Amino acid sequence: MGDVCLHVAGMKTSERCEEACPLPGLGKETAVIKGALEPMATKTRGTARSKLSDYRRKRDFTRTREPEGESAKSTRSTSARPRKRASTLHFVVQKHAASQLHFDFRLELDGVMKSWAVPKGPSYDPSVRRLAMEVEDHPIEYNTFEGTIPQGEYGGGTVMLWDRGTYEPENGGGVEALREGYARGDLKFRLEGQRLRGGWVLVRMKRPGRPQWLLIKHRDEFASSARDVVEEEMTSVVSGRTMDDIAAGKKRASSAPRRKPAAKKSAARRSR
């Protein structure tokens, strides 16, 4: 693959990464190594129930309103029939005020929501690399969850549905291309959400321990260095409520917030 930045394949050595470089003493300077993308140690596919074991183990569903997931319910009823899932894949971004405010970025894949915690949220600026910590898979039903997780429970705090929509592999290839990209640690996709649009990539970094990725906007007609979508959009795409409204238990707004078109960039070029 040649010499590439430790943070992301294809980054020029003259560029700087937003997140601190993992090599001691380099700070925000990039570092050049060979083979930056690490091999995937675990399989992507498997039953939704087995993938959700960590998710369920961390939660007490007698206390939290978070969904257990469809597969858990089906095991309790012999008459339950598996639901045929549409080919369209969905994504959701949830603003989450837990011990620290962050954004949970979730992509539907193989019956679960692959999930990343993004401390600073997504950015439309292609020069910005946002750290994305991979966390346990979540059930598909989590796509509709908005509310408060009780304090003392895992992830206790307020959860807002900040964005949602559909997604697909950036260069075609269907779900198999997404599986391969995830396993390779170079997952390229296009979002069609209410707030996030266009091409993006998740790149896994070579670090020991918990998987860490970078979420990066590709250079296209939606890319913009002037727009801070996290600061612009402060309400739920479903209820129109603010984080304070949700925390206070206020009822849904009379109408959902008006959908804003994503900013376009006239003379944009695609990256990579």
C-alpha cells in the first residue's frame, strides 16, 4: 500500500490531523508508516442476537426504556415470525448527553446498527478528521429511541434523534461492499439524511485496544469548510425538542423542525 499516515490512508504527510497523533511526541503532526489499516480480527456477520449480547448485558431493561431488540422478543414466543427486512439500509445520529456530550453514529448492517461514539460530532469540512470510537452493536429498533436513560444505567443521560435517513456504499456494490469496507477498516458510503448528505468515510486507525476510527467528509457538492452543522442544528429531527426539553420530559413539539437542505459547494471535487 505504500507510505501512508498512521491516522488515515491517503492523507498527505504535510497535512495535520485534528485528533492527537498516537505516536509519542508528535502531537498533531502526522506520522508515516507502512500498512496503516489494521486487519479485522472479528467477523462482521453472525446472528443479530449474538451480536447484541454485549448491548443487553450492559442494560437493565426493567429500568431503561431502551429497546431490547426484536430478536430477544422472538425467543420468548414460538409464534413470533421473523420480519422481512427491506433492502434499504438506514442510519441514525443521536446526540447523547451522558458523562460527556457526544454523538452516536449508527449504520445498519447485517441486522444490527454498527455504532460509533463521535465526541465532537460530524463535520462537513473534508480537512477535519473526527475521532469515532467503535462501541457495541445496537438493535435496529434503537433508530426510534429518544428520551432519557436513567442515571446509574449504562449511558445514563439524555438522547436526541439528531439526524436519520438512508445510506449506501459510495461506489456501488451493495451490502457486500459495505461488509468488505467495514472488515478492511475503510468504509465509504453516501448519506441521505435530513442534516447529513453526500459521501463520507470511516477509517480504522491502528491502535491497540478498543477500535478507534476517523469519520471524514469526502469532497463533493455538499462539503463545506464554512458550515458547522453541529452548532447549527440543536433540535430533534423527529420531535423538534431541544436537549433541555427532552431532559425535562416536555411533550413533543406541535410540528417537527423544518428540514434544511445541506450546504452545497459549487466548485467541489470528489476525494479519492
